[in-house]
Amino acid sequence: MGRRYKAVAGSEAADLEAALAAVDADQLRGLIRDLLPQLDGRIRGLLVNNLVERAARAGSGWAPAGPGAAEVAAVAAFAAAAERRGYADPEEVDFHLRQGGAAFLNRRYGDARTIFQALLPPLNEGEIDLGQHELIGEVLSTDETDCTVQYLVAVYMTTEPEERARALMEAYSEVSGIGFVGEPLREMERVAVEPLPGLAEFLPRWRDVLEQYTAIGGLDWSPDLARWLREAVQRLEGVDGLARIARATGKADDLRAWCRSLLEAREWRAALRAFEEAASLVREEHRRGEFLDGAALAAQELGLDDQSARLEDGWRKAPSLIRLCRWLGSLPGPAEVRAAAAQALKACPRADARQASFLRVLAGDIRGAARLLAQAPGLGWSYPEHPGHLLFWAFERILAGDAAKDMRGWEGFHGDPGWWPGDAGEPQLATPSALEVLRLAGVAETADAETRALVLGAMRQAAEQRVAGVTGAKRRRTYGHAAELTAACAALDRSPAGARWLADLRARFSRYPALQSELAERLQ
């Protein structure tokens, strides 16, 4: 069911792209005019807001008219009355916030500041309730983060240059709970309709104010301010400024910012030194592996010949399946992989049955791995430590060879890759899949009938425990997974004994029609 849905959804997305390319601007305008009356208030507001903003930024010179003086005063009166009542209709608030946005797009920053200052602080403090459960974004069609940043720009534009930094900090303190502002300078430049004047003179004052605020309670006081300070320092001092902060604090976020700036600049030799130093400085022990990964990435890009040793060091200091696959996948051949797996098994965390079982398979201890699968609980398959997702399909591959249907279970079970590599498009550490490592190790179909029987028995026991677990806990969304395990076992043994096992299992759980339906679909 899931695979068919994904295929249909992919086809629809392709058709949509093709249709958008086929229609002209007039046809799109007509479509929008026809659809607007049919949309509910929130969706209609989102569409109108985005359309107006894009049109105002399109370079045509057009901007919304915006509110007049009387309308601006009416917004302030509305906010004061709502604050007295403690409640306002979200549609009315949406309308007034759009008025603030229209004034902003028209470069009437004083009016925009007045409107946002009347509405945002009492919304932030909960003095005006909109009927939301938690966040005001649940009931507004206006983007609350954009409103927050537009307010900050309006404060910037309407404040004397020498007072801008402190005024900006005070303004944000009034609205900080409404919209997340990760990097205020970048966000302000994003929403601004013209360049921010006097930015060069503003930056050192801004850095000084941020340092004063963070000094009050230390950098732990507010992660936002620590991030804002890094942004200001990077603009003023570059990479050296980020390095200064990182060395002073030893905190992972500061060290990441320093290393990332070098990664983005593709300065690999400097990045290698930074990653290595970061690994030695980071205070959080569990973060050390991230920077060792980064050092391995830099070494890879530099073409150094110690890559395997670096990847092994990263795994030993911060063991994870993805680091294990990177290390073993970098080795030259089956003998090296098997020997390394046998040694790694001694250092593998006892609680991580997934890595331990995989290492047993790679080292040739198929029976030991089968015992781990047979003992695994029926629930908890999504946990990184559970051996089932990886080991079950490894055994299917070993028993069925090329007859195995696909690479089910191998995708997505590396666990958290850590912070490196970063975004798509950036250089990536070579990361073979668990199946590729299995092939590199030369783990092939075993001809030992006794071992094959033991492995199949472990797979059947895992399938039975999975079925019992998900039905007992009434986890209907995972019935399909339990059925898939059962079908795989049935496909591996089509003998009369295998048919009896399947029939017995289906009979034992005949009271679960949803499970039976999933089984019927996968056993076709």
C-alpha cells in the first residue's frame, strides 16, 4: 500500500510541474481568482499574503497602498481594547498584521512599527488570547516570524544610528516568543525591501550589545544570543572571530560554527586543523565523534592516505552504525573487513545489539548473530540498538542470495549520521550502506544446512515475536511490517513444513482482521 501510494504521489507531482510549465501568466491569474472564494480563511490568507509580498518584491515598483493615519490609530485602539478584554478574533488580528506588512512594503516604517508594536508584545506576553492551543501560528494566516522580523527592521529604520543596537535588542525582548529569529542580520536583510542603511557602523555596536547581554548570564543564558553573537562576530572578524569564541567556550555549537565556516569556504587544510582541535576542545563527550567525522571529511577532500585510521578512530570514540560502515567500507577487501570486525566486536557497546550482531555476521559468526535475532523483543524495532531491521534482512540476503526481492530494511537504518556531512550539495563523507559492507566482507550464501536451519528459525522467531508484539500493543500502523517479516520467512521455505508454520501463525492471530489483510497482500 505504502509503495503504491508513493508511486502515485510522485506521478502527481510530476504532472503538476508539467501543468505549471504549460499554462501562461493570464491563465494562472484566472485560476487564482477562481480559487480564492473557495478557500477557507487561513489558506486564503496565506495565499494572499504570499502573493502580495512577492508582487511587491518583483521589481515592478508596485507596493500595497497600506493603511492611512486614521487606520493606524484604529489598530492601536483595537489592540488596547483587546488587551483589556484579554481576547481578540484571530481574523481581525490577521487583518491588522497585514496592514502592518503593507505599510512595511510601502517603506512607511513608522506606521509599520506602530502597528506591530501595538499587537506583537501583548500577543507575546499572552495578554491577548487568540484561542490557540499553544502557538499563535495555529490560528493566524500571517507568518508570525516575518512579522517579527519586519518589526525589527522597522525599529532599525526609525531609530537614530547610535541607538539602533540597543533599541533592536529591547524590541526583540518584547516579541521573542512569537517568531524564531536564528540569525537576525540575515533575516532582516531577507525581509527588507531596501538595503539596511549604516550597517557597517551598526555592526560593532551590535556586537558590543550582544557581548554585554551574554556577559550578564554567560553564553548558556540564551542559545539565541550566542548564535546572534557568532553571526555579528563572523561579519566583523571572519573565521578568526569564530575561532576565538569557540576556543573560549569549548561548546559544540560554537565549535561547529567555526568548522562550518571553513567547510563552506572549502579551506580543507584549515578545516582539518579546526576539526581536530574542536574534537580535543569540545566539552560534551558525546559530540566528539562529530568533529572526528569532520576531520575525516577534510582528509578525504585532501586525498590523505590515513582515511581508514581516522574513520576507525571516530567509531571507537563515538560508536554508531554509520561510523562503523564508513570505517569498514574504507578497507581494501574481505580479509581486512573480517579481521577488523572481529576486533571491533570486542570494543562494541554491550547495549548496541544492532552493531554487535552486524559485526558478528561480518566476522563469520552467523550462529551467534542468529541467537541475537531470536532473543530480540517484538517491540522496539525502531530503536537504534535493536538488531532486527538490519539483521533480519541480512539473513534474507544470505539465505536467498540474488533471489532476495530487494534491499528492504537496509535504507534508513544507519541511525543519526551526526552533524557531518551537512546540507545537500556539500561534500559528503563516503558512506557505504550496510549491504555494501556485507558484500565487501564476502559474506555469501552458506551451504551449511544446519546453519541455514538455525538462521531461518531465528528469522521465524523474530517474525512471530513481532506479530505478537504489535498485536498485543494494538499498534495497527506496524501490522504491515510484521506481515512483511512473515512473508519473507514464507518465501524462504516453501516446503510443507514452511506452509504449516505459516498456517499455524495465521491461525494463532486470526482474531486480527487488519493483520490478516496485510498478510494476504504480502503473501500474493
